[in-house]
Amino acid sequence: MADIVVKDLIKVYKTGKSEVIALRGLDCSMKGNTIQAIMGPSGCGKTTLLNIIGGLDRPTAGSVRIGDENVVDFTDDELVRHRRETVGIVFQFFNLVPTLTARENIELPMRLAKRDSKEMKARTDELLSLVGMQDRAKHKPDALSGGEQQRIGLATALANDPPILLADEPTGELDSETGHQILMLFRKLRDEFGKTVIIVTHDQRIGQIADSVMMIVDGRITEEMSGKEFHDRNLDSTRSRSSPS
Ligand SMILES: Nc1ncnc2c1ncn2[C@@H]1O[C@H](COP(=O)(O)OP(=O)(O)OP(=O)(O)O)[C@@H](O)[C@H]1O
Ligand SMILES: [Mg+2]
């Protein structure tokens, strides 16, 4: 599984005469087959970083190497292939097509990749069962709960079996228990399917499953620790908050 190495990434958004510097020379390196959590205050550049790794946006400068390829050098056609085959993206608001059933949503990326229909059906069944949604395949998104929609969102992101999964606050709209189930699915994807998972999240429980937790402040990584360290640190702060003063 290829590592992801980000070097000196800069992103400047220009709107009219004003400029926003979203990333200010961000460096990080993420090992393959791990879960990497990204945390940080609103506006620090988390979504910008994911979008660049996912080929949804281009940086102003810097490089994003996945194995021996640099995503930043990709042509538009190569970026399309990157989005279709190398990365799967899970969004906070599920991003399902409202007029399609759960099954049809999962099939959509495979149709775009022109997959054979028999193979597509088998893969969709496999994904529905992976996320525990076999009984809900014929429902449209508005007939599904938030957690169910997110499970279909996850299955859709996995349709073409990408090695890398990018998730932008995937549990942000879910209650605590449902969010936990989604996190457990990410763990399974790493442990049983060898995926590399990059999760932007505010959920403190991420320490229980992440191999590494990175903090971004103002467009740069300011701190990185193991998931265990992050978890222990949270336990300590919870204890000191609840201990009598
Ligand atoms: N398309 C855009 N045009 C102009 N500025 C943008 C654009 N997208 C993001 N920005 C700005 O870039 C900065 C980083 O935005 P980004 O969406 O990456 O933050 P974030 O860390 O994901 O925040 P949040 O936690 O609120 O989702 C912010 O100041 C934001 O206003
Ligand atoms: Mg964001």
C-alpha cells in the first residue's frame, strides 16, 4: 500500500481583490494501510487538504506524492482517473443522489467506470452486506436515517475499490452511537481490506482507532501524535476536569 507524502503545500484562494491563504506550506506523511485523523479549528485548511489529495482541487504550489506519482502534476484526464480509481470520498452530508435508490447510488461510480453489469451487481451486493444495508437497497435517501445514508455513502465511495478513502467529518451529522458504528466500519476497512483512511473529524473517539492524529492550525501541521497518545491525553484531561479541586 502506497504512502502519501505531502510537501510544502500552498493553497491561495483568490476572490476578486482579496486573497485567502488556506494552506501555508503544509508538510505531512501518511503511511499506507493506516487511519490518519486530521483535526483543527474551523477554517484551518482541513477540507482544502482533503480536496487536493482527492484531486477535486489543485494547489497553488507544493506536491502530493502517492507512491511514485505526484497528483499535482496530473493532467485533467489523469485527475478524473485518480478520483474514480484511487480515492473514494465520504462527505459530512452524505452526498447521495436523492432520485436514485441506495443500490443505484452505489452503482453510479461503477457505471462511470464502465464496469460490466454482472460484476457491478455482485460488487453492489458485497458492499451492501459490508455496510449492513442489504434490506434497504431499494430505498431512496430520504427514506433512510442519517446513519443509513452515511453507510450508503461509504459503500458508494468504495464502489471502485479505491486504496485510499478520504472522509470529511463523516460523523458530524450523526448521533454518538451511529457515529461510533461508522468509525468501526473505517477500522474494518483498514484491518480487513488494507485501506488507507484519512479522516477529518472533531470526534474525540477517533483516538481509539487512528494510527496517527495530526493537528492543523492556520494552514500548517502544528502537532502529530499516535492515536494512543491522543486517547490517553483525552483521558487525562477528562480526569482532571472531573477531579475535585
Ligand atoms: N473556494 C474558496 N474560495 C475562497 N476561500 C475559500 C474557498 N474554500 C475555502 N476557502 C477559505 O480557505 C480557508 C480554509 O478552508 P477549509 O474549508 O479548508 O477549512 P476547514 O478546516 O475545512 O474548516 P471547517 O472545519 O469549517 O470545515 C478558510 O478561510 C476558507 O474561508
Ligand atoms: Mg471543512
